Amino acid sequence: DTGVSQDPRHKITKRGQNVTFRCDPISEHNRLYWYRQTLGQGPEFLTYFQNEAQLEKSRLLSDRFSAERPKGSFSTLEIQRTEQGDSAMYLCASNNLGVSQSTGELFFGEGSRLTVL
Amino acid sequence: RKEVEQDPGPFNVPEGATVAFNCTYSNSASQSFFWYRQDCRKEPKLLMSVYSSGNEDGRFTAQLNRASQYISLLIRDSKLSDSATYLCAVGQRGNNRLAFGKGNQVVVIP
């Protein structure tokens, strides 16, 4: 399977714990995106990388959230001191575009579902 | 005003009928438009891009109305397997992300 893969698929944690999600994009894709989706809502943009550079962060990405893409390949999204409001599906997507090109189609992974108790 | 707005429904459609829904966007600089399909608890998957001249893919037809700032999706001869949420996504020049609506939930009834 050469699509976007995310790990873990499901995570249940207690409030206050830290969690980390990993995303492996499609191998030739230079852009990687993180979105969050809660029940009844569409995906909400969190952040995106062009290769290893994090070029945009949403105001939704509080100080407790940090994302990295150290070698321009896989990415991690860490949430520190989780809160119940962080419960959501965290979706990773990728595509292959130049810096000056506007966003085209996104290829999504299956998501990492977080439940904070 | 939200960037992208959709009436979540649900849209209950008899099998074989036609259903259509719109998605409005707020930024006139928007330049890329997509419809995604999302099944329950699954990831969104691209259904079709939306071109200025409108486009059709089998039973699905997408239209863009720049003057009124909306896109539409029409599904003809609805199948039970069309039951899903249809997400509208809009991209803007110089803004390297897609903004999504809440989705239109379609339930095809036998």
C-alpha cells in the first residue's frame, strides 16, 4: 500500500497525558498537512509542511500542539497535557506542489482517532 | 462568516432519485474547488474536482458559479452505496490549504 499511512489508528488516553501521532505521506509528495475533524464537522486545518519547513499554522494549533517533519518525509504531531476537547480524528494528508502553487487535491490517510477520558 | 458553508442535512433520497446540494464560499479569490466523499468514520476521498465549465463523472455532475460563489453537486439515479457525507473543499490563491465545509449527509433509502 503506497498511500498515506497514520499510526496509531486509535488512541485512548487520560486527561493530562501526552500523545504523539505519526504520518507517513505518499513517498514522492513534498507537502504534508495535518487536519482535525470532530463529529459533525468538516476537517479543520492545523498546519502544513513544504518538505521539512512548517510554513503555516492555524490558530487552532495551541501551544500544547507541536508538529515536526525533520527530514521532509514522515511527520509527527504531539499533543501535550491532553484535554477532553482534544478528542477528535487527526487526519494527515499529502500532495506534491511547488511553493508558489495553490493547494490541489489532498490525499488523506485513514486518520488517528483520539479519545481523551 | 465561515469560509465554506454547507447545509449538513441529512438529505433522505429514495433510491433512483436525483439529489442536489450546494456549497457556498466566502472568499472571491478562491480558485480550486473539490467534492470529497466521506464514509462514516473513514477518511475523506476525492470524488471530483470542479472546473469552471462544470464537469460530469458518470452519475455525478459538479458546477461552479463564481458570480454567486457556490459550487453544486448533483447525483442522478441514486444508489444505496451513495449514502455518505459529501464534503466541499475550497482552495485560495496563495493560501496553501483547503478549507472544508461541514458536509452534506446523504442517506439513500430503498
